[in-house]
Amino acid sequence: MDLVVTDLRVPQPLNAPPTTERELTARLRAHGKSSMGEFPVLQAALDIAAYARLQHNLPFPDFDAVIAQMNELSHAAGDWVAIYGTKPPAEEQVDWLRQVMHEQGNFQGAMQNYDASENADIAAVIENRRGLPVSLGLLYIHIARCCGFDVEGLNFPGHFLTRLIGDEISAIFDPFNDARILEPQDLRATLKRFHGPTAEMDLLFTRGVRDRDVLIRMQNNLKFRALRESRLDDAVLVVERLLLLEPGNGVFWQEAGLIHQRLGNLRAAVLAFENAVETMQEPALSIRVQSLLDEVRSQLN
């Protein structure tokens, strides 16, 4: 995962995803080619949600209504900027986002049925007003950008957090818990809650990540749960979606190969491992994948 300090950027208008696999594939590949400052994180999340529905033969939600709900909140957020005319301190930015997202929009963390797949489907999250930390964080990022605020997701492990960057100070907040601002002691407590009492903070945990990594993290939630529940067919579909966004990611190709191998799809595993060897950034990992490739090829002969 690349760690970055994000640039200020205002989202483009949202569009309903296309309804065919060919068009959605082209759209997701185009998102994947977006530069760091141009990746349309909410649009890409809507498109990937639509693609997942096609993969599972599920009906589409009313995407126009979903987008209208977000536009209503975006306009409410933008009205604040028009009234005040200047960017406030970071903590006041968080307060305003809380009013728009939690008090007006009624978005909350999915305390019940936390592991339900709909909590990582951005269209369902918008319809139900419930989601995971990362899916709610993605929406906070979108609304903050509509205000012209400088916002980024963080590399915090186990529980997604976001940061608003002010002119003088920044504010880290928890999108899952009503945008509560977290002080250093809160960050340590959160880390220990998810990783045990011996876990210690690292500077990497509060580094900013690319917008596409926010969406990737959301998809990884689905992948990890599918693997944990031995739903390999579902897991490989998630990896296919990730590869549309990042076709040059050797780790994703390796994951695809391993899952296909476990499913007995040996020819698909060979193709995936071949792509992994070509795209893997670390030589040691490339050597490891080459051995996996040789193993699967021997099974085909």
C-alpha cells in the first residue's frame, strides 16, 4: 500500500453505473488508470458495487435515488461553505461533517450484523445508513471534499480512521463512531482494542493513504470474510474486481492464483501466477510465485 499525503480535490458529479459487464469493466479500468489526485473514490465505489451485483446475478438498486441522497447531503455541506466563506479549523470541520452525516443523514456504524456483506456495498450503505468504518469513511471523504476540505484516509490497522487537515492543526476522527475526534491516547486505546494489550503505536499507522486504497480496503473486508468462511468462489470474485482497479498489482494476481489452485481451476491459476511473476515488485516474492507456477504447471502435465 502506498502511503501518501493527499492533495485537495473536489469530486466530479456522480453518475449511475452502467448496466452491462462490458461497460462496467471499461469504467473500472478507467478508474484504475486515474492519477492519485483524480481517483473518483465514491464513483468508483458505486461502479464496483454494481459490478459485484452483476457477478452475483443480483438486481441493481435504484442508483439514481442513491446518488440523489448523497447529492442532498453534499448540497447541505456545501451550503455551510457558502455561508461562512472560509475554511474553518479542522475540529470545526469535523463538527460540521458530523452534523451533515450523522444528525441529518443518520449514518451510523453497523453495530449489529457487522460482518454482513451489505455493510461493504456502498449503495447498500447509503440506502441503509449503516456501514463499516471504511465504507462510512469513504462517504465522509466524499462529503468533506464537496466542502473543499482537505481529507484523507489513514493506514490505521483494524479500524479505519480519517483525518481532516487544517491550516494549522489536523483532526483524526472515527467515522464509525459518529465522527468522534481521537486524541493520541484514544488512538492507543483503539489499537489495543483491536490488536491486544501489547500493541504499540507506529508512525505508519497515522500516515495518509491513496483514495483507491480506501476502496481496496473495503473490498478486502469482503475477501477476508469470504476466505475465513471458506467461500472461495466469492473470494475470487472480489480479487477479480480488485484487478480491474489495479491490473499491475502482483499480490492480487498471486491471490487469484492461490484461490484458483484451491478451487481446482488450474489453467486459471497458471494465468494468474504468470501475471503475478510479471508484475510482482519484490524479487523474493517473484521467485516464490514462480515456484507456485511451476507446481501448477506440473499438475497440468
